[in-house]
Amino acid sequence: GSGRGFSGRSYCGGVNYGGGLSVGSLAGGSYGGGNCYGNGLGFGLGGGVVVGGLGGDCLLSSCDEKVTMQNLNDRLASYLDKVKCLEKENAELECRIREWYATQGLSCEPRDYSCYYKEIEDLQNQIVCATIDNNKIILDIDNSRMAADDFRVKYETELALRQSVEADINGLRQVLDQLTLCRSDLEAQLESLREELCCLKKNHEEEMNCLRKQSTGDVSVEVNACPGPDLRQILEDLRCQYETLIARNRKEVEDWYECKIEEVNREVITSGQEVETCNNQVTELRRQLQALEIDLQAQLSQRNNLESSLAETECQYNTLLAELQNQITCVEQQLAEIRAEIECQNQEYKTLLDVKCRLEQEIQTYRCLLE
């Protein structure tokens, strides 16, 4: 400022000036300063030293004070330049943040997967139903296998029984062959006895004829002797005994053979019926087993189809999740960069605040010195 009879020099500067303080005297000066916190920082300084006398205008200033004030003005100018540069960088960073939110804000919104919940629930229910049906089929197969094992054991038992019966029949056939041989021997003995009887009859007739021829004389000789044995009667008795014995043996053998044949026939019929029943049951079980195997193959193919569709769905969802994870990673990286930039700005801001505080302290010191 300048006045009548006085001269001085002032230095001032600031951004967003607000508030101030002035002090005046004969050797007066002015001071004003203010700051505003927002998107910028402002600071102002003004001061002067005037010394006047009654005789005219006179300027009193020392060289040290001029150098000090020049240094202060230079530091303040550099501080203001740095503040302007930071404001410009802050504005550019805010513009970049706004642009990024304008471009990436919609893509960062969480996607709505509620439309897939119903399909996922249906697939889960189908998987549960298929698992239950598969377990039922496995249980039926196990039951069929156990029933088949039981019928196999019964069949083996009946087969062993049939084989034992056939072995008994073969043994009875051997006995029958022996009896047939015995009967043939008895018939041969009977024929030999008959031939012997015929021979004895012939010899007896010849002897009788000889005796008759010898008895044809004039002399009648009477001999009182005991009668000889009746060979015919003896032979008849022997023949009757042999025939009775043969008939009795034949009847016993035939009765025993018929009884055994009837028992064997009954056993064979019973075994045949049981074997036929077992064969029918085995055929029915085989048919049921084939039907169950066909159902099992169908269920397995359906399960494979469901597993493939489930795998495809899981692959799609994994791809979507991977894309979302990549987007989240990119956003986190960008947020980390923004946080780092904000931290750097906070550090610079703190540095500037420290510089401001030191400047204010120096200004306060110079004010005290001026006073």
C-alpha cells in the first residue's frame, strides 16, 4: 500500500480467501489470511513495513528482512503452485472415477440368478428321484439274486435226489438181472429134471415090458413080496414141490419187483413234477431278471443323461462364476489402485498441511517480530 508521506511494499496471494486480520500503526502493516477445505486449499499473506517522519517520505528496510520476505514469497509461490497442481490432479482423478463408475457401475451390479433356482431345484429333485429308483432297482436285483440262489440250491438238492433215485433204479435193475439169471437157472434145472423124468419113465416102461415078456410062460409063479416104491408118485410129488417152490419164488419176485417199480415210478413222477415246477420258476425268474436288467439299463442311461446335463450346468455356472470372479478381481485391483492413489494424496495432503502449519508458525513469528 502507499500513503501520503509513507511508502511500503506488500506481498499477497491466496486461493479461496476467507477471513482476515489487519493491524495498522505509524509504521503499519496489514495481514490477512484464510483457508477453505473442499476441493482446494487457499492461503493469503500480505504485509508491509513503513517508517515515516515529519520531514518527508522515507523507506526503512534492512537487507535481511528483504531476503527473508523474498524467501517467504518464493516458498509461498511454490506452495501455491503445488496446491494448484494437486487440485488439477484431484479434478482429473475425480473425472476418471466418475467415468469408471459410469462405464463399470452397471456391470458391477450383482446379477440376478433367481431364474436358475427353479431349474436347479428341479434337477436336484430329479437326481434324488433317480437315486431312490436306482436303490430300489438294486434292492430288487439283490432280492432276485437271493431267490435265484435259493432256487439253485433247491434244484441242486432235487438233482442230487434224482441222481440217488436213478442209482437205486440201476441197483434194482442189477438185482432184476440177477433174479432173471436165477429164474433161467431154475428153468434149466426144471428142464433137466423133466428130461430125467422122461428117461426114468422110459427105463421103467422098458423094465416093465421085459418083465411082462418074461412072465409069458406056462408056469405061474407067485411071489409074495412087499410092493416096491411107486416112482411115479414120488416123481409127481417132487414135481409138485418144485413147481410150488418155483411159483412161490416167482410170485414173491414179481410182487417185490412190482412194488419197487411202483415206488420208483411214484418218486420219478414226483421228482419230474418238482423239476418241471423248478424249471418253470427258473424260467419266470430269468424273464423277471431280464426285465429288471432292461429297466436297470434304462435307469442307468437316464442317470448318465442327468449326470451329463448336471455336469454341463455345473460347467456353465462355473464359467459364469469364473467370469464374475475375474470381474470382482479387476474391480478389487482398481479399488486397490484407487485406495493407493488416495493414500498417496492423503500423504501429500498431510505434507501440505504440515507445510501450511510451519508457514503459519513462521508467519506468526514474523508477525510477532513485526509487532
